[in-house]
Amino acid sequence: FDGARGWVTFDRTRVDAFWTRPVAYKTGWFDDTRDKTQTFYGVYATTALLPAAAMSVDFYFFGLSRIGALLDAGPGDERRHTVGSRLFGHAGAFDYNFEGTYQIGHFADRSIRAFGGFADAGYTLKAAPGAPRFAVKSILASGGDSRGKGALGTFYPLFPADNFFNDSQIEIPVNLMAIYPYLTVQPVKNFAATAGVSVQWRQNRHDGFYQPPGIAIIPGNANGQRFLGEDANAQVEWQATTNLDVHVEYARFFAKGFVRAAGGHDEGWFGLWATFNF
């Protein structure tokens, strides 16, 4: 992104305001340019709600303007406003992170009414070998009537990191319901392993299946099934030295229901990377 950001802090609160344009990548050196079809701006505030109880809360407003945006509803100019809040912290062995958002605006000649909910909660057995953390993540991202005439219910996640479940980027939180039970163990201080399976459905039968950065690769009218499949993954994180971090991950999406009936198939993904900090 190219843009500007300012912030102010007081007591236990910080407020950030920003205005940006995404950068369009080009193949040469030092030639990336601003994407003049998109503008992204907003205000984000975070505060320690109950410092003694390790509980914090965020509030935010984001605005996104896109010329020629493309959803399952087709192409159109879009102006989308997102308001939301996040509650996070821990209480003893229990940790939590809950977020809810609502979106309004317009897409082409249609109004937008969309919502999203995200959760990650876990319990760590600190006294057990490997300090296992049993946890569940979940997503509820609306879709709806993408090819109809009323309000558009397709949630758009605004430049997400795409690694809520894993780094494979097989799916994106648009018209998606998913639950992901997983387990993390850390047998030694510098090594951790995580494994889990996310089970996924379309939130609305009248919207498609989306992949990053928000493209409907299967249209909503392909068939009437809701179930999408399962996405299993395993990963390890190793802090080999003070400067070197190694990450290995494998994910496999098992196509079922809507995806399989539309001609989709299973997909595997493997990643290995190392980060060295001087």
C-alpha cells in the first residue's frame, strides 16, 4: 500500500487513522504503481478494557472504494463501509479472540448488507507434557443472492492475510461457514507443531465459492449443494537459532458437495520457508 497514517495514544488506548491505495505489482525493478481503481481508508482504536483481567477490545471503521470490482454478481463499481469490534484476551489457561463485522454500501446499482463473525478460543494444559492447546476457530462470512436484484449479501474481507486456517490460501472468508478444531503442542521452547481439520459450507446457496483475492471460481448457480469439503493441515515452527526461523506446512483440501458436483477436485499444498533476521 501507498498512503499515510497517523495515530494518537493516551492512557491505555491507541487510535490509528489511515488513507491508502494498494500497489499494483509489475515484473521490473522499482516500477510498481498505485492501483488508482482502489482506495482503502479507515480508523482503528484499541484499548485495554480490563488490564488486570488481560482483556482488550478493538473498534474500527474501514472504507473501500473499487472501480470495476468483480464478484459472483458480476462487475461493478463498489463502495463498501465496514464497522466492527474485536474482544480478545485470556483468563488463566483459557484464551479467546472474538470479532464481529457488518458491511453496508453499494455495488453497481445494488445496496450491500453483509456480515462476518470470527472466533478463535483455546485451552492450554500447561502442566501436561508438550503444553497442548486444544482450540477451535470458526468463520461465518455471509453470501447471498449474488445474481438477484435485492441487497447484496456477499461479505468482502478487505485484504485479509488468508491464513486464518493455514497458509495454502485455498479458500477465503466470502460466503463461508467453517469450523476448525485443532491442536498445538510445544514439547520444547523453540519448537511447536499444529494439526487440525476445517469443515466448510457455503453460508448461502445463492452465492459462489471464492478464492483469494475474492474471485468466485465456482458460480453460485452451479448447483444447490451447501457443503464444500474439509481442509486438513499440519505445520511445524522451529526457532533453529536466535536469528533463524523455519516453517514447514502441508494442507489438503478434500472437495465434497458443491465443489465436487461442479467438477472440482482435491488439492494438496506444501510450503517450506526460512526467515533469517540480522
